[in-house]
Amino acid sequence: MTNGPQKQARGQMRTVRQNYKSHHKSRSRARQKSVQLHRSMIEKNKDAKILVILHLFYPMSWIEIKEYLDNLSCYHYELIVTVTNGMIPDAVIAQIRDFKPDVRIIECENKGFDVRPFMMAIQSVDLHKYDVVVKLQSKSTKRRWIFIYNQLFLRRDWFLDLFEGILSPENVHQNIDTLLHDPEIGLVAARNLIVHDPSYKEELVRRIARKHNVIMRDHYEFVAGTCFMAKAETLEVLKNIKYSDSDFDSRQGANGNTRGLSFAHFLERYMCTSVSDQGYAFKGNDIRIKRHKFLEPAAKVLRRYSSANLLTEDIEFDPEWFYWQLDNQLITWKYKKVPIKKLKHCFDFKVTPLLETQPYRYLKGDVEGYKKYCDFHQKNGLPVMSVERFEKLRKSIARNGYNPRNIIIVSPNNVIMDGQHRACCLCEQLGEDASVKVLQVHILRPKEILRERLPMPLQKKIHDLRHRNDS
């Protein structure tokens, strides 16, 4: 690698405050103790053919990941490390080669998270030569906390759970033995990370699956974070999926958010569910039990405010909207009646009354203005709109009436979050002075609460600055 990418990598390392720690002495003692305890098991499985595929995105993580790989030192394993172009300094590459001289290093574009590099790696090998494949990634530790899949993770928790579930001294030898000798088990991971998707994510996953002629079963399970051990033979089906590199291009909107699940998110799930589709079960390991008990009281409180609770209401949500706006959010909500003329809409960081928005102007005869509005949405990754779709909605409401399950969703200051076109149709049908029932959602996030209180021009400046730094 040249000095230019190295400087870029060092700059990214400074801005992304990762937190990885070496515990060489304590982990070495635990490793030696485990080897003594499982001596007969290790002897039985010493000739196992193991392939480890690690996607190393965060250079600092190597100091800790190599300590987990040391737990495989009793076995003859092959190591493939995929790295993102320009992200890993030469010094870290040298450390990897010192650690495992026969390592294969594959450089990749920065797309598809850890999933595309994994697909590249397995396409480059003959899986029939191996008994076990270990998939690893350098999970980020920069978040102070995240509440996801009904669990609370602080900083290093998710990273540690992923690696402890498959490569800890307590589990690694039993995991290998299970995959080699238990005909019913096809995949092993941390038990708490073997999860189900909520309904809106399931629907988005199925949409992508249908495009690639893949069937996803109901209530599928997968490993959140995609670090697992699996029977090598079970991953062969991944080579049969037809895709191109363009499938991994993210769908970025004007606000910098990805509106829908990406193809990489789909593959994250499919590489696990395809194992169960072949008739194998997952084995989950209970890990870091004291830590999870410590976090449980806080997680219990957070569950009361999880946006997933909203899915129990008798409401028909747009899955893409729910993922874009409310995925993993903490919220409160209430139903209320609001005069239509008091509803507002935010477009390109400008808040305007509903009666002045372009969709309502269309209903008053401004067709060309609405077409330009639709073109802007199309070019900036915003929800797809068209005259044809709007007319279809308009005629449906006029003919069949308004379905209250498709409720209009607003923020605490009555800015429409979802349902702008429905609100315009109701205004046309009922009149500007009529009131409609809305669902008012309050996102309980400090940055979101602060953002709502800032003037729109300042919000736009902050957004543009952040987006420019990200790119």
C-alpha cells in the first residue's frame, strides 16, 4: 500500500473512536486451562480442516482478534483476511503475516460491509476441502450504546459476544467437536445473537429474496453480526446466488440514510437461514452471563419504549418507511385529532403547511410542479412518487373511503412523517377545516430532540457538514 491510503486510514482511525483491548496474560492462562480440560477432544479433532475468513476493517481490532485466533493454535487452520482498500496500514499487514505466515490477504472495495468480502473469499476456495468455516469480522466498538433485538449493548459488548460465542477458550473446542460429529448441528454462535427479525424487516428481506429467486421461511433466524462457525458444506449454496457488484451499492437518500435493507443485509440473513433450510439446527452458546444479567434491568426499561411495540397496534405500516424512520428507535406515541390545515410537511429542510405542499398544489391543478417534485425524489433516493401512483391513491380513497389502518403519522410538532399524500386526499375530500386522527410519534433520542428545536437552516448546515465529512 502507498503512503496516501495509509494517511487516509490513520485519519479514519482518529475520527472513529474504536475500543479494542489486549488481555494477553489472562487470555493465555484461560487458553492453557481449556487445553488441559479438553485434551482428549483436541486430540480427536486435531486433523480437522478449518478455514477462517476474517474481514478486518478496523486496524486497531487486530490486537484483540489475534488473541481469539490463538485459541485455534491446537489445530492446523487456514486463514484468509479480507481488507478494505486503503484502510489497513502496512504495519498491521506485517503483524498479520508474522502471526500467520501462510495467510491469504484479499483487498476489497469498501462496499457490502463484511458480507461482500466473505462472498469473495468463499468464491475463491473449494469448500469441499474443509470441515469447518469460521466467519469473523472486526465489529465496531465506537457506539457508546445500542438497543437492538431487545438487548442493550455498551461499547465492546457486541464485539465480545460475537467472538466469545465461537472462539473463547471455553467454547472453541466444543464448537469444533459439535460441527464435526453432531449430524444435526450446522452452525454455532453466541445464543443471544441468534435472533428473529421484526415483521417489517422480514418483508424487506423477502422483497430482495424474490428478486434473486430465493425463498425465505417465516420467522427465520440469523446471527446478528455474522460471526459464526458452520459446517463448510452448508455454505456451498452461497456460490449459487446470482448477483453483481452493483447489487451491493447502497441506496442513499438525500438525508444520508439508507431507506431500505441492502443486498448485503439480505445475505447476512441468508447465509445463516440457508443452513437451517438444509435441515441443520443452530447451537447457541451462553456467554458472558454475569455481564448480561448486569445489563438486563436497563434493557427491561428500554423494551418499554422500543419502536417494535408499535407493531402490535392495528396499523398497516410501510415496511420501508418503518425501517428508515423507526428501526431500533426508542419512542413514545399517542393518537390525537388534528385539523388538516395544521398539518405540516418537511421537504429539503423546509417546513411548510400541508396546504402549500406540492402534492396539494397538484390537486389544485399544478401538474408540472408536482412532476418536478417527483423527479427530485427519484434523484435523491427519497420515496418514489409519480402522477400515476398519486392518482391511483386518490381514486381509491374516493371510491373505497379512507382506511384508518393507514393512519397518518406525525412528529410532536405535527410535521408529517408518513402519509402526506393521504392527508392531501383527505383534505380534498373533507375540506381544510376538517380534523383527522393521527398517530403522533416522539423519538426519544437526544440528538433528535435537539434537532427538532433548531432552526431548519441550521439543521441543513449540520446535515451537509456531516454528510461532507462522511464522504
